[in-house]
Amino acid sequence: MKKLFYLSTLLLSIGGYEANAQFTLSAEVRPRTEFRHGFKTLTTESKDAAFFTEQRSRLNADFLSEEKNYQLRVSFQDVRIWGEVPQIFKNDAGNTFISEAWGQYFINPAFSVKAGRQIISYDNERILGGLEWAQQGRRHDALLLMYEGIENETKLHLGFAYNQDDDIPEPALLQNEGARFYSLMGGNYKTMQYGWFNKKIKKSNISLLALNTGYQNADSTVSNKLTAGMYATTFLGPVKIGGDLYYQGGKQAKRDVSALLAGINATFTTPVTPLTFGVEYISGDSNPSDSKITSFSPDFGTNHAHNGFMDYFFVGNANGSVGVTDLYLKTNFKLAGGALNVNVHEFLTGSTQTAGDGATELDKAMGTEVDLVFVKKLKEGVVWHLGYSQMFATDTMEALRGGDKSAIQNWAWTMITFKPTLFTSK
């Protein structure tokens, strides 16, 4: 935390250096307390529930040149669990790091180049998202070529990334054998290229995305996986219709990939509250030992926002390669000066699954999840969240995940976010 204080002092000094430029210093402090008993996967009565507070602290510096032909952002972040560092200490655990550090140069008002560590987030964040629910967020080291037309009615972004770790010293050994091997595994791509096109036409909005990610194999070869599809929203009278469709092909770990994600929803406005009904199908794999991967993976999306807040699906290794069909109802009500959001999900498997004997086919129904989140703005820059979720699991969920479906599977949390602007030059 001392680092953030010193950095804020330094950045304020920089802010006064170029008086005619726009400099903004903002901050965020976001502690979140959680009670977990069946979060991400089924638990048993014999296991103790988790109870902890995790806090994110950020300091953001934004700069816009006087001619408005370039801008940059540097964001420092500290993420820690309350109590992980002693009250009296000389050495910190080292959780302070750069969250964002990028610059954007405007060739003209429509064309720009953006480079550095940055959030890449589009549409409903199904494929590419900032993952801001997680305290650390998701960031990419990338170069973007961007076209954004008048009033943002037409947009085209091209993105490129090439990742390399520092296990081989620079510069003397960079030409040695194995110098380009990327050893940072855990879902990190070695190369990434994408194109995103967005067009607004009256009350309709459509986006097209093509994303290629290359993953390093153990033998130094690279397998490329392609995700391509579309996201769209429109209005049919008073009803808002939204949907997305994506296909994955190519290879992963030298295995062929052929997988699908498809979803559609409709939002109706009523005198009391809006009602959103939807269904999403994400293909799974009935036999993971086959040479072909048929389970779709939304690798870089904000998955917490889609298939239930308890993160049973596509967060970490949750749900493996089973896939999911998600039938859902979402709504919200005004309550006590805030809003109560209510989501109900009915989860079915996205593929045929069998019991331990390998012959008995499991019922597709995995469970029902109810998510309740109360949100209230306390003051300008101060927002409070209070959430409760419960999973009502079936025998199929227990067979696939283990645990005990008869135990209470719930998750409760509260979070307060302070997000003030500390300084703005005129």
C-alpha cells in the first residue's frame, strides 16, 4: 500500500507538468467479503465453509495531450486477502503490480494505434472480456489498430499479441536453441490475432469476431484454435432480442477442435419490471479421450456474468468438458432506494454423460441456481452490493462433480466500492 501512496504523489507532480493537457487521477478501493459453501463445486456437510475478505486497491492515471492526438493510462493495482500480511512487517507479500499501461496515438479522429497492457472487452464479454468481477481482472499485452467512424456507428479493431517469458536472459542468449519456447502455461496463448467489426443500424447492433490463438505445445510446436461468430441485438416492437453464435475450430494440443456456442434471449418491459427469458447452449464432449475436442471454451470471456454467479461453469476448470445448456430468467426490482436483481438458471448438460459404470446414461438436468444481488448507490463514487446464491443440485451434478447434493450449497457476499476522482486538470 505504501507503493500506491508514493505513486500517487509522483503522478500528481507529473499532472502539473503540462498545464494545457488533460490529466486525471482516480482511485478505487473495493473490499469484498465472501461466505462460500458449495461455490464452484458441490461441498459436503463435513467440510467447513470458507469466510474471507479480499480487497482490490487501484490508482489510475489518465493523460490526454493538448492536441488530443494521443492519450495514455497507467493503472497500479494491489490485491490481497485481509490478514495475509502481519500488522508489523518489513517485507510485503508483493501483490502490487501494474494493471494497465498503454498508450493510444490518433492518426486522425477515426484511426488510432493502441499498444501496451490493456483490457480487451467487446459486446457482452462472452469471448473477450475484462473479467472485472475478479479482483485482479484480465489483461492482455497487445497492439491494436482501431477504426471508429463518426458517432461510433461503424467500428473495426484488429488486435495482435506475441507472448514470451523471461526464462532466457536478454540479449545474449536470445538466439540460442529454444529461445522462443513459451513456458508460461495455464491457458496463456503464445500468439493472438483478432478482428472485430461492429455496426449500428437504427435500433439494431451487430458485431462480427474472428479470433485466432496459438498455444505452445511441449514439443515447441504451436497449435492454433480459431473462434469465429457474431453477436447481435435488435428490437421487435417493444421487445429487445439478443443473441450470439460462435464456432471453434482448428487445433488444441494437436487435437482437432469442433465446438459450438449459441444463445438467444428476449427482454419484455412490463409495468412492474423487465423480464428477460433466454437459453444458451455450449457444446460439451461425451468422450474426452476422442481425437476431436467438441467442448466449447469461452477462454477470455467474463464467464461469471453468464452461467450463474456461483461459477460452476467455465471459471477455472469448473465443469470440465461437459458443456451446458442454460435456461434462464432475469429481472430486477426497485427496492429501498436501490435495485434487487434476480436471476434463475436451470442447467442441463451440453453433452451426453454416463455414470461411473460407463454404460448408464445420466439425466441431463444438473441443477437450478438462484442468484439475488441488491445494488445501492450510497454517494457519488460509492456503491454497495449484497448478494446471495443457492444451488439446488441433482444426482447428475453429484455424479459429475462429487460432493453431496443434499448439503446446502450456497454463497453469500457483500462488497463496497469507493471510486473517486482525486484530481483533474482543466
